[in-house]
Amino acid sequence: MATKLANKEIGLIEAVQQFCQDKSLDKDAVMDIIRESLIIAYRKKLGLDPEKDNSIHVEFSLEKSGDVYITVEKLVVESENLLQPDPLSIPLHEAIKLEPSAKAGDKILVREKPMDLSRIISSQAKQMVFQRLRDMEKENLYEEYKGKEGELTHGYFQRWKKDLMLVDLGKIEGIMPKREQNPGEKYRQGDRLKAIISRVELRPKEPIPVITLSRASGDFVKKLFEMEIPEIYDGIVEIRDVARIPSIRTKVVVYANKPDIDPVGACVGMKGVRIQSIVRELGNERVDIVQFSDDPSTFISNAISPAKPIEVHADKKRGDALVIVPEESLSLAIGINGSNVKLASQLSGFKIDIKTVSQYNQELASPEAREKLDRLFNAQAQAESEEEEDDDLTPLSEIPGLTPRVASLLETGGINDVETLIEISPEDLAAIPGIGPTTAEHILRLLQESVEWVEE
């Protein structure tokens, strides 16, 4: 009987060691879990509070047998109280057998093997050990994959679970909900695929972290570009935005941080070799590279590619834009089911109205259409006029003797140029936070000394 229990105990240690190796768990942490679990189970067996007292310890044998011992510090008493026995005391006649010099009042260490204990404690300890190890594995996997959120990963298609795709990531299985899949893609078991780790969660009822993958997001396309195009990976070319309708069309906005770099050409590559590898990964989805521009009309013109507009007029205040295209380019500008204009509108933030030249000329006959067109043209002209006026204004830095601190206070108070400063009264100038009467007088004196006053 003793031999059978001993074999069970050795099997437990071997199983834990193998579990530790298979799951890449820290050996010392695992040994601590075994130690704590045995102590808790032993204290429960004795009817002791599992949270108190440090008189119980666990030792691991350094020999090949891998024996585990529980060492208990017990108080030597003259005789045991048979009505209320104290589990942490030992009668003198038993203590002398372990330590001949023992006497009442001494504390001696009593060593026991778990295999010598009842089957209940072995079962409890084993359950606690494996539960703690599963918790440790879950936490380790969560920390590992949480740090990979937003990164590209590789996996192997396993099976379908209703609309959910299950993907083997090696250490763990990831899931890809229907909304994160590319519509129309077909997989067989074992097929290799790429996806982005979009979210990592710990759910109470799940034994492992839940890893949500995506092939439908714009971030997935962005990561493909970073992987395939060195200029983007090195930061020479920057991806400003991505708009996507999965399996139909994607538009990627790029910008070069160096003036001598063509961002669109860098992404397309020689004879389109770079972009083609991305298109193949997306299941031959149409991918447009859009060059970024600060000017709304220019940016919309770029975003409506592959169509080439004749004219683009944008109203910044209303967020409307009119795009005029040749007759033969109308379907190209709109795209399949409106995909091209929809993505261009999403990227630019403007509501885009596309007209052919003939449609534009016909609508000129309508007073309402002419009013709308006049508003668009006037809005654009006004914006250009305001920009020109801003260029003619004199910055505060042109005033000799005006310190950067004072200039900053003036700008905070809404005075950004010399022309505005000239118009403000001394009282209003002194009322600006941080200025006051003395500084206001100093500013006006500098202004008078440096500005040539012309009487009209």
C-alpha cells in the first residue's frame, strides 16, 4: 500500500515537471505553488486556519527520488489532551523517539511525507497544484499576447464553429469572428494565414485568454504595408490613414517625410511588384495608394483615383465637395456599389458629389444648382483669399526687443501679429493675463519705436 502511494506521489511530481516544460512555466514559481498547496491542504486536514502560523514547511528532496516532505514545528507536552487534541503538539513519549533529549516545553521538528498522509490530502493538494498551474499558464499567455495587440501574426486554420473561425497560433488558439473575416475567403484545415491580433481578453468562464484576430480591419492592411515596404517600416514614408471595404476596395493615404521620395511609387514598387504581394494576400482586393495633401481639393482629387477629375471644389465650412469628371470616368469615380466615392469621402471628411461635364452644364440651367455651385466656388475663393491675407500679416517676432515670453502671452490673449496689436487699446492690452499696465506700456513703446506710422 505504501509503495502504491509513493508511486502516485512521484507521478505527481513528474507530471508537474512535464507540465512546466510543455507550458514554458518558471520552475521556481511552480515549486512555490506545490509548496503552498501542500501546506494549505495539510492545514485543512488538521483543522487549522489556512492563513495563519508559519510552523508548517515543505521541503523537496535533492535526490533523484524527488521526495517531498512536510516539516511541522510541534510543542512537546507531558501528555496529550484526548478530548481536545492539539495538532501542533506532541506527547513527550513520542517526542523522545524522534529526539532523545526532548523535554516538555521544547519545540521539535516533525517530518512527514505526503505519501504517508491520507489520500484526501494528496487529492486536495493535487487539485490545488493543477488549478494554480492552469491559472499561471492563463496569466502568462495573457501577458505575452497582450503585448502583441496590433501586431501581425501567422496561424493555421483549424475549423469552423458556426460563423467563428478557429486559428492555431502555436501556444494558443485564436478566434476570428465573421465581422473580422474577408468575405468570400475559403480555407481548408491546415491552411496558413496572416491576421492581426486585434484584441486580447481574460474572460472568467474561459480557461485560456481569448485572442481575437482580424483580416478585415484597416490596421491589417497597414501592417502588410509595413512588412512589404521598407520605406514605411523605416519611417521614410508614413501611412496617414486607411479606409477599407473588405474584399472590395482599400485606399491607403501615404506621405513622404523626405521631399525627394515619391510615396506612391515606393508603395507600388518596380512594375507593381510590392503592391501585388499585398493584393494577393487580400484575395485580389483592389488597393489604391493616395498621396496626402493639406489642400482639400487636391486631396479629394487624389482620393478619387483611379478617376482623374477635371475640377474639384470643396467647401470647408459645410463639408461639401463637387468633383467634375469626364463622361467616360463616371463609373470609375463612383466605383462598384459606390465603393470608390464612399472611401474617398471617408478619407477626406467631405460629402462628395460627382458630376460629369454634361451633367454639370445641364445643372447650370437651374437657379438652385447655380446657387450651390456659386457657393462652392466662392467658398474656395474666400478660403484662398484668407490664406493670402494671413501670409501678408507681420509676426510678433518682427518687433525688436519683444521677448519670446511676452510674445507667447500676447498669442495666448489672441494677438498673433503686429497688425492686430496696433489696433488694440492700452486698457485691453493691460487686461491680457500676464501682461499688466507696466508690460503693456513697454510693449507699446517698442511698437512705437519699430513701426512706421502712416497717417491716412
